[in-house]
Amino acid sequence: MTSSGPFASDCAEFYRLRNQRTETYIERAWMPTRTVRVAIDAESAESEVGQHLLLSLVNILARAHRRIIVTMPTGAIPLRTFSLVSAPTLREATLATANAIDPCGQFDDAVDGGDITIGIGSNAEMGLDWYLGANRAVGRLDVKPMTLNTNTRASLRGAGVAAVLGAAAVFKAELGLSIVPRTLSAWNYREAEAAAYGPDSLEPLNVGRVLLVGAGAVAAGLVYWLRSWGVEGEWVVADRDVVKLHNTNRGMLFLPSHAGWPAGVEQSKASLLATLLPAAQSVRNWYHSLETELRDSSFDVVLALANDHGVRRQLAERNSIVLLHATTGNNWLSQLHRHIAGHDDCIDCRLPTDTPIEFACSTAPISSAAEERVDAALPFLSAASGLMLATALQRLQLGVLADVPQNNWRWDFLSDYAMAATPARSRCRDSCRSWYSPKIRAMRNQGTRWAHLDRSHSLG
């Protein structure tokens, strides 16, 4: 295998900085040592769906695993899907993506090898550890080759699910944790027989004017999936932060070059995400410091992907008809939360501003080979949370987001049993004062695209 990265001394500093927020109480970073090999069959490699699955999987893997082999058909296969890097062929895009994410890693293509192996497509080589497949919104992980439905773009959703399932399986294999086959839906967030295939088409997302508050790892995952699947509308992205090297171990769009490494200027997270969204305006500021005109502007959808400076309470007080947020937990959890006026509780009751809440930024405690305890970034968590949010927006566009009473969903990537927790329904506290009366809400949201979703009866 080859690496075009810097000298070893520079790489030691690179990994120290990249993992400084996730390695605690020990001097060295936790480092996966085994080589991962991903093999894709010819039919899948020629398709948009298969390429999307491969590039998404490698994107997530390269943020934690430093040695990756990709086995793909010979020949120059034209690139047919979104790529983080500019490249004419699938091979070039795959290897360049991995190297852009980790300039110090070892990435190459080969026909064999690998300590942990995973295949894509029904004709992938036999004898691999795990296989990925997808059909519309359903993604699969199994010990035998799985069908990848490449005949419809709707399978891009399932390919995204398969990518996060595959990345989680590889991470667990590195840690010696048990892995079980999975069938999981990005449409109703259920698994096994309850997993819904969703629509047989995939239209560009357009839910109107969207305010995206927070441009961290989950937001990067959201924008990655939407940019790959198709997105329209008008977006405003607000976040004061710049990309740091430690953001690159879990944000699907963040590269070391964005963090100014090895030499350069740290880029604005909001600006970076806005470049991949249509008609997008980036605002480099916290929500509470936005210009009054922008804070008082009317939006069709509000996405709450920040948690500092009391932002949840401030966003609840907007009384937007549709507010969504997605989070990661420190127990291998990806979560999606819905807040529709007249249907659901407010975000401040779900995650009270005055109650300490631990946001783990897609991390979890693990044990190293020497049995040292260390917090490691789990990039598949933020990718999965962003994916759940992306399909929730698609459900909104198709008019089915409010069809179920449940308003929060969880995927538990550590569980050997039920990965998709039973959807729950949360309600506001009796003392809640965030929601205004239906009449006042109607006045505040008059003319917005989803005003008709507000129901006039009490939430109680």
C-alpha cells in the first residue's frame, strides 16, 4: 500500500491534533491497527447507487481507520455520483477521498488482503467477513452477498444506511465486539420486518426556506447526503465556528485542508456547508448574535443542530411550524427529533436548557489493546444522524412527516438485539410557555409553506 502523506513526525502531530478532543487521560491516540478491505462487484461499481455506497463507506472509514484497501473492477469507470474531491473515475475518487481525509493513512487498490473485509453487491467475491446491500430506503448488512438495487435512485437512501452499517461493523470488528446482521430503513427508521422501503423515486429535496443553526458533524452529514441525493430551496446556515482538525474525524465534509493543515487558513464551517447547498447564505455567527432582521425572518423549516448559548430555548420561542433536530449520544446512539406545532412538544421541553445534558459529539468509551480506556470518535454516528434528518425532510416534502404520533427515533449501533428502538412520543412539561396559542402561531407563520400542519387542539 502507498501513502503520499507527510513525514512520520508530521503525521504524529496530525493524529495528536485530530484526536485531541477524543483521547482522554492517555498520551497517545487510540489507533486502529488492522487493514480494512472493501470489495465492490462490477455492476455496483458502474452504477450511481453502488458508487455512492462505496464513496460514503470509504469516507466514514477513513476518519478512523488508517489502512484501507479497495478492490474494484479493472478499467476506468466514470464517476457518476457526488465526490468530496474532483476526479474523473471511481478509482481516483475513492483513493483521493481517503487521502484527502487522512493524508497520513495508507490507501490503495488491490485484489486481496485485509484483516477485516466487506463486500458490496450480490456478485462480490465470496469469503468476505460482511456484505452490504440496499433496496430503496432499506440498507442491509449480512454475512452473505446482498442484492444492491441499482435500477432506481431511491436506493441511494438505502445505500447511505448500508454505508453507516458497514462502517459500524468494521469499527466493532476492530474492537473485538460482536456484530449481527441488520436490515434497517431510512424511511420509517425501523428494522427487520418493520423496515419500510419508502418511495420508489427520489426527487430533489425542496422544503422551502430553511434555517440551519449549527454546522458541526451532524450538519455536515446532513449536507453530504442531501448534496448526493439532490437538494433545492433556499438555505441560511449559521455557525460561528471554524473547522478544527479534530472535526475531521467525524464530519463527512470536513478535510484537514479545511482546518488549515498542514499550512493554511481555517475555514468557516457555515461557509463550507453553504457552498454545497443551493441559493445558500452563510452567516458566521451564533444564533443569539444574528442580526435582528435575520432572527425575525420567516422560515419554512428550522433545523436545530447547535446546543450552546441557550439556543434550544431561543429556537423554541420562534414557534416555527416545523423544527427538526438530530443528535448523537455517547452510547453509540443516533437520534432524530420532530417538533411540529400542534402535534409535538417544543425542543426546550425535550432537551431543557436549564438541565445539564451531555453531548458527546459522536464519541464513545472503548478499550485499547493495552486495556486503557479512551474516548474514540465514531464517525458513523454523525453520518447516521444526518441521514435520519435528511429523510425526515424528504418525508416532510411528501406530506407524511406528521402521519405518525411518535416524534423521536433512535438507532443503537452497539446493541446486539433491537438496534432501532421503539419510536417514542414526548410531550411538553405542564409548565411550558414556549408554544403560543394556535391563533398567534398562525399569525406568526402566515404565508410559510407548512403552516397548514399546525393543529388547533391542545398538546396536552
